[in-house]
Amino acid sequence: MTMMDSGRTSSPNHSTAVIIPVKGDNPKGRLSSTLNPTERRQLQIAMLEDTLQTLIKARMVAHTFVVSSDPRILEFVERFGAMSIFEPQDAGVNAAVQRGLQATTSYERQLIIPADLPLLAVEDLKAGPMLVREGAQLVISPSEAFDGTNMLLLTKGVELPLHYDDESFRKHFASASALGLRVVVYYSRGVGFDIDRPTDLHRFFKFQRRGSTLTFLARTMRKTQRESLRRR
């Protein structure tokens, strides 16, 4: 397995690096009332796989960098052609993103997305670079509740304070505005919808988006229902 040091870069200019921070310990803790630790880890892997498949379709996976403290995650993503960046321990999303940014400084654009966007589309991944070509210096996409940042595209030379897990959309937008940057807000269902809470699991089925996430959740939820019926 090839793991990049955070100080290295290996990319041509005039392209977009995709940075995906992936939590190594206790993923998806907010789903603990519905899924056990093993199931939460499996869901994390399923969503990450769907994200990588979308990146493959967008022809961006070769310039995708997954940051994680879990060597198994990093080995997994390399099977899809993505690059891996090892961090010694989980130090939060901001630290993981910063490590990814430092490793991709030779790119013209840096696109940060989480791994829990099971409705992400190729069009979403292409939207940011297109808006940059039209003059944007920074593109930001909020979560459905307009609190989190589900996609952030920085152009070369732009340095933005990171506020993940802390009303990040509002703070990222405010910081960019204070810096006088040309900011564009991009929103779509594919970027806005993430799976963080038990209600999101049930809502996801309504979209019938085929992939590893749907397959895993359908199998897991049926198992949970059968066990519940046996206990009655």
C-alpha cells in the first residue's frame, strides 16, 4: 500500500484535487441508536465506495486523496485508484482537511467533500470547476439544514480558516466574504443530503439510489426488522 506523506504532492497543475477526510475511530456515532459499531463501519465503507464510484464516472478518482488514520480505509480506497494520506490519529475534520490541503498544493483547485453523500452525482463534482472557470474563487455547498459544509472548492492561493463541525457553512461563507473573495453558493440534493441521523436512513430509501449504500441498508434494516419480530 502506498501512503502519501502530508508534505508531498504528485499532481500536474491546471487540475482539481479531491480531498475526502474519513474518520478512523467510531464512525457515524449519531447512528448508535440504530446501528451497532460494526454496522456503522460497514455503512461508512459503503458510502465511501459509492463516492469513489461517482468519482470514477467523473474521471476524477486519480486525483482523489483520502485522509484517514485507519490503514484499512486507505488500502480500500487505493483499490479504486485513489491516493491515500495517513494521519497518525484522528484529530478532527479540520486537521484531516488541512493535511489534505498541504499535500495537494500543486493543484489549481482543491475540492473537499465528505464520504457520506450517497446521492452525490457527477454533475455535482463538475459544478465547482465550471463555476471557477466563470470567475469564482471559492465555491461552497451547504448541507440541507444550511449548517454544515458538504462541498468546498478552493482555488490556488486562497487560504480559508476551516470551521468544520461548527456551523461551518455560515462561518466559511462569512470568512470568505470578509476576505473579499468571489464566492458562489452551489446547492443540489446530491450534495445537500447526507446520512448523519437515524431519520436520514429512512429518508434515503425514498430516493432509490442504487449502489453499495442502498444494498447495505436494505439488508441491515431487514435483519433488524426480523430480529424485532422474533422478540415479540
